[in-house]
Amino acid sequence: GANGFCSRNEYNITPMFEKLFMKLKLKFAEMEEGLDAAFASSVQESTIFIKKSEPFPVELKIQLTSTVFRDEDVNEKTIACDKAMKVLNRSACLNVLALLRQTKWFESRMSVSLIVVLQLLKDLNKRIPAWSPLSIWSLELIVERCARTKGYSCQPPQFAPAEVIRRVFELFASGFLLLNSPGLNDPCEKDPVDVLGYLSAQEREDLTASAQYALRLMVFNQLYKILGVAQTSCAQETTPSTPV
């Protein structure tokens, strides 16, 4: 799947959205490779969906937004104006603007080794319940922060993926989620926003315990259990007793 963004310096209105949707359908119909494309749209999400199954499955999301929404104070008058002008959903457009900022941040801060670690953590996020509450954006921030060292201001150093993932486990195992800390600040927002602020007390405890056990597995040379892969020939047999 892939995301595409369309940003304007004026309001995006529903008739323009519908016109763009119809033009895309007609354009694809003119191309032989676009004949099997399936189209759908959601005005509420300000999104156009395009799916193709041949020669391989592809899903494209085109999301519309406008920078005007970010610069306005929302009140009853502006909401009434939105309805009168048939403006696209303000909340959805603001979410797309946030996603744009996060994408630019990701492109400027991530190295190849950090992307490898991020993929591993995404896999944990899917397989292990304790890690499932973490959003992809929070995982990206955590990986980048754990690779940061004194003097690092722009591009992260080239750590081996195993070193970075160990730092991630150490961060959670230290109990920083359980302490009265400011949390994980969102670098893409003007006002202070804790990216992990939505986690419940139980979710914080589960994450801390899981990270502590993962660290013990690494000490026993059993990283393969964390990654969900087959045991290597050099792995040790001794196993900690607590499950992840």
C-alpha cells in the first residue's frame, strides 16, 4: 500500500473532491493497465482509495488537506461556515497535515539501520499483545531517540540494529513509562504533546515487564525468541522463566 497527499493553501470543498474522484476514474479508464482498478472514496476521511490486483496487489490512498485549517481558531462560527461551504472534514484534514509533518521528519532523521530496527518493532507490535498499544509514530520516535548520542544533531550514527533494539528494550525496562516524566514529546507539533500519553497504567506495566524479559533473553543469546524466528546453531539453551 502507499499514501499520496494533496495539500492546498485554500479550503478543500466537497464538490472539488468529487470532481477529482471522477477525473481519476476517467483517466484510469483511458489506460489499459488501469482497467482493473477499483475506486472508492470517503468524504468523511477526505480520502480516495484505488486498488489493483494485477500484476501484484497495490492499494493507494490519496488524501486531501489544506494548510488553512491549521492556522484557524475553531469555534462555532467556523464550523457553521464549514457546513455552508461544504468544506471537507476539518479533523480529517488536520490529521493528514500531521501525517505530512511526520513523514518529512521520518525522511530526514531515519537511517537504513534504524529502519531495520523499526521493522522489527513493528513485527513485535503485531505479535506480542504488550507491544500492540504502541502507535507506528511512537515507535519511529523511540527508535530515533534511542540512537541519539551526545553531539548528534541531524543524522543518527550508524549503530548496528542489535545495539539499537537493545537500547529500546533498556528504555522501556528502565520504567520510564511508570515514572512522573514528561513522556515522549512530539517534535512535529507546536504545543507540547506526549505521544505516549494515551497509554493506560496496565499497558505501561505490561510494556515494562515485556521489555525487561526481552533484555534477559538477549543476555542469554536468545534474541531469536523475541524476533519469532528459528533458533540459530550458536544460541544457548538456558532460558529465563518469565514469558514475554
